[in-house]
Amino acid sequence: MKPELEPIVQHYLDGSISPEEARRLNEELATDQEARRRFTEWLNLDSALAEAAAGWSLPAEKVPQKPRFTRFHFGIAAAAVLVIFLTVLPWRSHSPATVVSIAGVPEWTMGLKIGTKEYHIDEGSIELQTREGARIAIEAPAVFRFPSSMRMEVTRGRVAADVPPAAKGFTLVTPRGEAIDLGTRFGVDVVEGGDSEIHVFEGEVIAKNRHDEGGKSLRQGDAIALRTETSAIRNLRSSAFIHPDEVPGLTAGLAAGQRGRAGDRVDKLRLDPSLIALLDFEKQIPHQGNFRVVQGRWPGSKAPEFVEENDHLKLDAGADREWPLLTLAAWVRLDKLGAPYQSLLHTDDWDENKKGQVHWMVTRHMTMRLALRGNTLADTAEESEGYPDSRTSVLPEQGRWVHLAAVYDSTAKTVRFYLNGRFDKQTLLETAHPARLGPAQIGNWNRNDRRLSGRVDELLLLGRAMSDQEIRELFEAGNPYHNHQL
Amino acid sequence: MPSSENQNHQFLRDFTAHEPAIRAFVRRLVPGRADADDILQEVSVVLWNKYSEFRPDGDFRAWAFGIARYEVLGWLRDKGRDRIVLNEEVVEKLADESAADESRLCRQREALETCLGKLPEKQRHLVMKAYQPKARIQDLAEAEGKTVSGLYQWLYRVRRQLMLCIERQMERSTPS
């Protein structure tokens, strides 16, 4: 570009170009490709500066906490949200991230542009997409802000990030340190008080404790806890995080009225004369034990999560009698594969004199097992370890809620297994004692470490045998996703 | 998931991913940033209305550039009579060449972040204030104790400095 043209370009940028200068600029640009290239670079810089400025706020600037934008109303419901989003673009553009899915966060809308201020979500989950295309799922309760599209500060909450090459270097900052992405999928879990964990689902992340000079490389399957003074190796808990791909399914489930349907079903079950126990944890968890309280399948609902070695939840129910028929069902979110045994429900001890004690678990083969003390398999049973086991893996998809159920019938001498409402198989027994309940642990066993790594929701014990149809309906009514099939 | 819900979601994803590139593309063809914002708004509505025609395995950015080019040319014909704009043939050339050169231009925009970081804080704040969406240069000049033309001169120098820095950054990151 000729040097005398540059001031003209600057005038064009400032809007102060004269007609004479414009004629000259047009002439040069029409004939000189190098001039067009340079001109394009100046305009490109101007655009990038505007983008940077819009994402920038004065350090002392006070901002309202709630997202705020103009609302219009349009006829077509499906497109309305988008139209709102599109029509107000110029006022909300250049933001670090955009909300692309919402599952049960009040007052938030799809297409909402995230600014640089601090945001709070008290319930539900959201999926954001940053300017560079990183997809981020956040589960409540959470407090976060984006100083830029490449940096997210998480003061509280669980965040899972799926980072494409274009966003390499994306950094999640916690009160105890930070996780720098090197092209990957990873998550951070920040509990109240600021202690945090970094989990790497895929690829590589550099984890830095606040006090560290350098960083530590974490690879697929690694996890680390950052505390005030130290860092410690942890087991990977990938299902502890709602993943970006999961949020649209949860959104659709809520939109389809699944939460109400689940509530109706639970209310109905409470009136069932055979009900032994029903823990839906909807508002609180009144039971004894050690566990973390986290979000259940529904926005703002509760569920126990078992993380530390001795974590468990105590349940003492149904000890008043023997149960010839028993249905056990629960929604679970399993974190870890291949632990020898993960307890869904274990009666305390396993006593020779207490025939019929119940141990319901997930095995190292990721099958479901229903063992009763003193029972034996029929000759025809295919199981090799002496206990009734399901045929299919309980984890059709990792990192999702799954519904597990087993129906025991001591008179027919059968155990029937169900995964996500679908009948899996039946095992025939030789000896079948009536089930004996009483003091028990959910998520562990009082004698040995059989911790279930993950969350449990809506655990049901029923003193009768549910039919295939009833189990299917139980699954369909309680399914947090829409149209989710195995 | 209902298909309309699904389509909303997919559109938001695609649009969000490519919005900076589309915005920059439009900006390179029109005189002012506010013009670019107006046109981008139109472009986004057209993209949404035509999204059902877009093939899921297609190149969203190329498709969006095509629509943006069309919208810009329409805008120029409309406003060209009472505004100083570039000739249509020049804009067409700029559109074609800058679309083809987008990956390099995108790296230039990314390099700006580093270069802004190298400016002294006071200068960085001032240039960010000048580029605020609703900034008025007259007010800003007054607040800074400068004349309007003085402030424009100062912005010119800062942009020059940033451009040099970006060029150095690009050289450094170019694979040898």
C-alpha cells in the first residue's frame, strides 16, 4: 500500500473520510491487490478491537447480578427465543460465551450472552459455548465468571469442558489453582470453601496449585485434589460431572414434563400397601451416614453422592417381617468402572443364621448382582460366581443417569433384572429364602469397602414383585432425559 | 428431543462458533462498526430463516459469508447514495479475497489479545473506551483533555503500533 494511502484508510475508519479521499481510495483498491490486502488488515484490526472492547469492563465497574436483556414477544413459540436473541444482538455481542442449552435454571434463556460479570446458578444445569467453540457444562449450585473467552473462574460448582483445538489453552481457575487445557475434555469440582478437584476425561491438562511455580501434567483418567497447602491424587469421577452432551437431553426431559410425571409416580408409590422404603431425596436427605449432598436428577433436587472410602447412607427398613417377594429399584450415576463390588444396598453383616439377607450391587464385570444369604443357583443357571447376575452391563453410556431394578420371587425361585426399564434376564434358583431386610447401607457395606462411586436417586424397596410393565413405567416416569432408550 | 428444539440448539452452536468471523467479514466491507452491527443483525435473521436449507455436513462459515456478502451489497446500494462507501466492484473483490484469506485474518485477530496486553495499562484502557459499542469520541476527548482530532491522531498511532506487533506475532507463529 502506498504510504500516502494510509492516512486515508485511517479517516475511513474514523468516519471522517472526504469525498475526494474516498475517490482516491476506491481507485487504488480497484486496481491494486496488495492495497486491498492491507486495507482488509486494517479493517480486520478495527473489528478485533471492537470485539475486545465489548468483552472488556472497567475493573471497578458495578454490574447487576442477573442477566438482563430486552424481551419481545413473537407468535411462533419455537423460534421466539431465537428471534429475541437475534434482534438484540448488537447490544449483547462480543461476549465470551453464549448459553446454548438450559436444564431447569430459572430466568435463563437460550442464546443469552454471558458477560464478564459474576453469575450464580442455584439449581439446574446449563451448557455454554465460548467464542472459540469450547463447550462447557455447569451444574448448580455454581458461581462463575469469564474474565475472557479463554478463561473461566469457578468459585463454586461442577464444570465440565469440551475444548476443541481452536480453544487450546482454555483455563479453568479455581480458588486453589487452575487447570490449563492442552486440547481435551476435563472437569473441575469446586466445593464450598474453595477446595477443588481437576479430572481429565480425555487428552492432557496442566494442573497448577496456587503455590506451585510450575504445573503438573494430568492425562486421561487422572484426577487431582487442590487444597490450601497440598495437592493429592484422586480417582477419576467422570460421571460426577454433567457433560455438555447431556444438557440438551435433560432440557428436553424437563420440557416434556418428566419431573411432574416422576413426582406423580412417587406419590402413587407412597400409597402402595407393599411399600417398604422410598427415598426420593427430593428436598432433603434425612438419613444417617457419610455422603456429599449434590443435585439429583431434577434441578434443585437432592441426592447423596459417595466419594470417600467410608461414605454410605444408612437405611433401616422392613425388619419387621420376612419378604417372600421383593422389588429393588434405583436411579444411579456411576463414576468408576471395575471396582470389585459397588453396593447399591447391603444389609449389615452377612450372617449364616440370617438366611435371606440382601446384597444388591454392581460387580467388577459391571453387571448387576442380587445375592441373598443362603440361596443357591439352579443347575441350569449360567452364572459362574454362584450369584444371580444381570447379562448386560449396567453402564450403557457412561456419565448418565441409569435405572437399575431387580425383582425377587422366593416362591417362583426367580430373580429378574431390568436396565433402564428393559427386561434383561431371569435367573432360576435352587434354594430361595424369603428376603430379610433391616439395618443396611446404601452405597457401601458396614464390613468391607464396597463403596459405590457415584450418586443414587429414588431408591425403592417394595414387598411385592413388580411386573415387566410396571418396571417399564417406573423407568419411563422417572427418566430425566426425553425419549432416552437403551 | 423435538426437532425444532434440536434445530435451535444446533443453530445457536453454529452461529456462536462463527459469529466473530462473520462479524469481522462484514466489518471489512462497510465504513462503520455500527453499520456492521446492523447488517450482522439482518444476516443472523436470514441465516436462521434459511437454516433448514443448510446441509448439516456443510461449511457453515462459507455459507454464512455468502449470505453476508449478499446482504452487504444490498445495504451498499441502499445507503450508497447518502453515505461515503466503497464502490460495489471494490467491495466484491474485497469480499472474495478476504473470505479466502479468513484463516490468516483470524490469526491476526487472535494475536491482538497478546498485543493489547503489551500496551501500557493507561493506553489500553483508553483504546478500549474508544472502542466501546456506544462510545462518543467527543465525550471521551473532553474527559481526557484532548481535542477530537488529537484523540483520532492518538488512536491512529496506537493502531499502527498494534499492527506492527501483530505482524511480529504472526512471523513468530508461522511454521518454518
